[in-house]
Amino acid sequence: MINKLLDLVKKAKASDLHLTPQEPPILRINGVLRRTEMQKLTSEQIKSICDGFLSLDQLKVLENEWEVDCAYGIEGVGRFRINVFKDRLGYSVALRMISYQIPSIEELGLPEIVKKLVMLPRGLVLVTGPTGSGKSTTLAAMVDWINTNRAEHILTIEDPIEYIHTSKQSIINQREIGNHTHSFSNALRAALREDPDVILIGEMRDLETISLAVRAAETGHLVFATLHTSSAAGTIDRLIDVFPAEQQAQVRTQLSHSLKAVLSQTLLARRDGQGRVVAMEAMLVTPGVSNLIRESKTSQIYSAIQTGKNIGMQTLESALAELYNREVISLEDAMSRSSKVDELKNLVGAALKA
């Protein structure tokens, strides 16, 4: 049954599949949920489907914790990130498709600055955005570029492993929480003794992981990580707020030196209905931005991004306006993603007048 459902996901070009009791299988296509015409599922049927892809250890975790993450692949179909959880109706499944083929930076349409970031020798680079915004795919493309073009030791720590990388010019080790290490913090502590040049952290979830990531960047490693934040300024505030008040001044100083860039992205439906496209805010930590971080003036970062256009920085509004002006997305969708609608209107209006 699971293979049949996953084949349906591929044929429908869906990004996600939801299995919920008292509902038929539901697909997310171009960001929109669509019910299939299949029969409604019971919790027992969903549990039976889960038995087909969960290991005995994972089934034990599900029984004890009532939720579990895993990855599952079918040759010729694709690889899938899966979360099984229990709610008031029983067991449910949220599944996301991950291509075996890692897209390139160019294929994703990422801004030119991304190509400079993958050449950095050290520092912390954050890719942020809400769930389902394509952060993992962006990071996979960046890691693949390094793997193809640089001779480095790349270490990834993920929950679960999503894109599968094979060693090219670099050597690459991928560790999965629960199968190869007990936690992000454990893996990061060990990473500093494993001679990595590049470290990918699937998600910075807690104070210890964030602290270790900053330390790794300070000690000469290039560190990539994700956060569920929607802007560069919000990302920095989130990082700082995790720490106790008495440590925050020190952390601001550390970040002002170790943080190199924040890429905040969102996905929008294409006007032609052919999939989705990424819009990205790109902030580089210039000396000016470094001072703003250190002096707790993150409210001024948006203006710094605006004035940094000549070195590759861009606001989300400028990215949205460009996509709209190229007729890739609708104005309604662009406005729905913007937190600065007046700024977006000004950018779109200026282009129309020109």
C-alpha cells in the first residue's frame, strides 16, 4: 500500500502526502491541499501502512513517544521524509517527497550571492524560513556544489537524512539522529574531533546546539544550519533570545564575528501552474551589519540589506517584486508573503512606471 501511495505522489508531482483518519489520502500540489478520490482511511489502516516502512526500533519509539521521524526510499520513485504521529482520531502521517536528484543552485533560481557563500572557508551561514519553504533543498544544492568543486570533509547531521550525497571531490559523512547519533548536540560535540571542514546541521533546535554551532564556526569550520524564522533580523533575535540574559551581550559579539550570512526564503506558486519558485531575502554580515548585531540594533538590518544591493544583498520585497515583474508569480501571492506590503507596492509601482 505504501509503495502505491508514494507512486501516486510522484505521478501527481505533489510535494506532500497526508494520511489522516476519516479522510482519503490528501496531496499537496503547488502548495494547495487536494483530496484524492481514494477511500477514506481508518486509524488501523494507517497503522498498517506504517508497519510497512517503520523499523522495529521506530515502531517502539512510536508506541512510547506517540511520534517518530524517518526517511524511506523507493528505487525509481523517490525518497521521502516521514513523520508519524498520534492525535485524537488515532495515527496520522505527514510525508514529504525528496528527489534523488539534487538540484543545482542555478536550477533552483537562487541569487548569485549563494555561489559566493559556498566558497567561504569558515563561518556560520543560516538558511531560514517556515516549514515547507525549501530550506533542505537549498542546503543540499549548496553542499553538492562544495562536494563537486572543493576537496573538503563534509559532515551532515540530520533528522532524518533527506538528500543522499555521494563523495565527489570531497568526502562526505551523513549522520541521522536516532540511527547514528543520539542528538544534534552529541553529534556536534563529536564533530569537532572528526576533522570536518564543512558541517551541515539539519536544524538548530536548542541552546546547546546553537552554542556548539557558533563555536564550530569560530574555530575555523564552515557551518550551514536552518532555523524556522522568516527574516534576517528575526533570525538574529531568535538566536540571541535562546540564551540567558547575562550571556546575550557575549553571544552578540560572537555572532557579529562568526555569522556570515542569513538567507530567508519562501516558496510561491508559479502563475503558469508549473510548480513553485523560491523568493529569498539575502543578508551578508558586512562591517556595518556586524556593528548592528553587536550593538543590538537589529531593527536597522532591513535598511542595511536595502543599501547592500551592490554587493548581492536583497530584501524579500525586492525578490518578490522581481518575480512579479517577470510574470512568474501573481501580485496577490507576492503580497501574501510580504510583511512590508507598502515597500513591495513601491517596488512594483516603480518598475511599472519605468
